[in-house]
Amino acid sequence: MDTVESASLVVGLETLVKWSEMEIPEYSPPVVVKDSPFPCLPHLNEKLRVSDGNGLNLDVMALVHPSSESLKESTPFTEELYQKAGPDLMREVEAELFNCRTGDAKLSKGYDLPARYIIHTVGPRYNIKYKTAAESALYNCYRQTLLLAKENHISSLAMGAIHTARRSYPPEEGAHIAIRTLRRMLEKHGDAFEAIVLTIHGIDESLYPDLLRLYFPRNKQEEQWAVDLLPDDIGNEEGEPVIPERQIRITGDPTGRSFFTVDGDDSNNSSPVSEQSPFDSDEINARGHAFTSIEKDPDAIKAENMKKRRSEEPSDFDLRHRYERLLRKARTEDLSDFAAHRCVYQSGVDIFDRPIIVFVARNFPATTVNLGKALLYIIHLLDPIVSQDYVIVYFHTLCTSANQPSFSWLKSVYNSLDSRYRQNLKSFYVVHPTFWSKLLIWYFTTFTAGRIKEKVQMCNSVHYLYKTIHPDQLDVPPFVLEHDMKQNPIDYRDDENSDGGSNSL
């Protein structure tokens, strides 16, 4: 392609609409005005622009390139970038940059691209077991990218999602970290940047506009709307993810000479460590022994977190808006992988002709499945049903810790579903509950899902269901029936002695 043709395809910043100028929805007036950790700051909103491309044709000073540690990952974006930048880019990478560590960023020239520079960065691979490490690494990607741009006087920057699906990072969780970090960095270093262009496409097209409203509200109404929709973890003043339970300061040393103060997550080897002495020698001798003290009581921290989580439920307007976005995604994504687990399905109707939804806990691989897709599948299955009265049968039979999602995920699911799910749910049967499941359900329905508390019914036997559900209408997994026969043999002896009653299997 010659220079004239290439120049005609270049997109200037002046053609992109600023975030502050994009349409603002109408919001209901807040019942209670609250302080927001992300107040409306018009001068920051003026710096943001949104583009629906990959940024390769944008006339900016630098373009962000998410890649692997070798900086030569085989993805469509990387291949197109090297092709359009020309062979000199590959030569610089191989001769000078070599590679880049996860969570770090490096700078190269842009060569034949409209962008004068390329900032290469390496996002983490996501594993639920090492979620904290992945969050920290992703945060560092965005932070190092923006700091590198500032240090090199790069005033305009185009950046897309570093948390790629290729590396299994949940899109919404990654988007929260991306936008939150950008907000905090602009608060501190905003004077260094004239324009930040967010290049979004694919699944991010439905995510970013909604999440931008949480962290970059454009008026006071949007600011108040966003307060209750922010996640529990909004990071520290830098935007870095925070886990309060792990920020424990340990003082005291067995020798009585000194102590170490450790802040930060144990998954981050760069946590700051300092050495100091809180007691003089006379006081140590008077005590007769060294001791260890915890400056902040972990139980007190947990109590504070629980208190935070008992916030008001989002309004029906907010729930409906969030739900419609998820419904659009549920209708377009391939959810066949999750459906194959057969942990959620429709099974007939009860004696009142109400549809029955069955949830089989043992079939739900909570620790390995993509929980984002799980939520989308639930919405895909239930949306056509919940406009009428319906019931849920939850089989907790032989459930293990591997089948139990986190409380925060359950809360997120509940707060993602619109009002029809609560209003039209008539009964929630829990079959074969354990002591701990009863305790969790009580806690959940007391502090989060109060609207369904009276609808929950505990059932120690499958036969309890047959009061309102005919056996022919209920698809019960064989392992559930086998377990039930062992736990409640008298029910099955009654069946054998009956004259073909409705409880027979």
C-alpha cells in the first residue's frame, strides 16, 4: 500500500466522540445521596474517547500491544500489527527488546503505523486458584503502560483490553480493573495526557460503555446511579486490587531485637518490608518474653466487610439495565460447554402448571467452570420462563466444596437478575440440605436475598416434592434417588406397600 492510500485511512482524534459528549441516559432521582469514590470530574471525561476498531489506524502518539512474553504471540491483532508496522519492528523486538515479563511494559517505535510508538505489555493467564496474582499482574499491566507513556511524554494513547479471552481472563472482571486503574492514574497524572482512546470490539462493546459510567460518571445523576453498582473491591488510591484480610501487620520477634511489618498480598513478591523496633530494651526485658501482635483484628476486618455488603439492593431500574446487557450477551455467545454439565435444566410443571427449574449442585464444577458463562446460561434458560409463576428445585445431594461457588458470586448473580425472577418465584425447594448449606442459605436470604426468604423450603426427602410435583414431571438424577433411598428407606417401603399411589417411582 502506498503512502497516499495509507494516509487516507488514518483516523484522527478529532473524528472520535469524547466520552463526555456521548448520550447520557435518564436516571431516577436517588432516594439517599451518597458520597462516591469516583465523583464526576469533567476534565477527566474530556480526555476519554471510544473507538470500535483495533487502533492500528489511529493517529495517536502510541498504541498499546497486548502480547505474550516473546512479544510475538500468534493472534490476529499481533500479526496485523507486525504486518502494518513493517519489518523494522520485528528487527527492533529481536535485537533490543527480546521479551517482556508478565505485568510489565516496554516501548518500541511505531515505524509504518500512524502511531509513533508501540507500548508492548503482557497480560496474565487467569486461573481461579491464583485469582489474586492475576488481578495484581493485570493491574500492573495498565499501570506500567500509563507510566511508561508519561515518562516518554506520550500525550495521546490508544489502548484495548489487555485481559484477553485467549488467556481465559473473565472479560467483566478485567474491564473493572482496566477502567478503575485508568481512572486513578488520570486523577494523579491527568496533566500528562491529552487523549486516551479505548479501542473496544467483540464482547467489550457491551461491557465498556456501562462500566465507564461507574468510574467516569458524566453528571451528578450518573454518579449517584453508579454508587450502588460498584463492586466491593474498588482498589486503593492507585486502583490496585485490595484484599483487607491479607493486609496484616505482624510485630514482634522471638529474639526481642526487632520486628518486620509486612503489607500486601502473599501472592505478590514485591510487597514492601521494613525493619523497626517498637519497644526499647527495658520494656522488652520487663515483659520477659517476645510476643507477636496483630495490629488489626482479622475478625474486625471481616465484620467491617460484612457490614459493607449489607448495602441496599439496587433499584429495579438499575437491575433491568444490567440484566438487558447480560441478556444480549446470553443470546449471542456459545454456551454449549456449560450446558453439557447438565446442572441447570427445565423439568415439567407442578400441580399448579408452574414450570420447574432443576439445579443439580453435584454437576456444577464451580472451581473450574467459567462462572461468567454459567450466569449467561442461567439467564438464557430462565428468561423465557420467569415472566410467569415458576418454582426451583435445588438438589444439594452429595455436594462437595468443588461444587460450591463463592458467596460473592451468588450475590452477583442475584443482583444481576431483574425483578421478575424474585416476583414470580413461588417456591425454592432445597433437597438434602446439610447444616452448612442451611446456614449459608439463611445468611444469604437474610442479608442479600430477603425477597425470597419466605419462599425457601428445606426437604430431607425427594418424596416431600411429590405433594406439589407429580413424579412424572420431575427429572431426578439417578444418584439423587439412590441417595434418597438410603437416607429415607421408609418412604420407599410405603411406595411398595401402596396400591400404585402417586408417590411411586
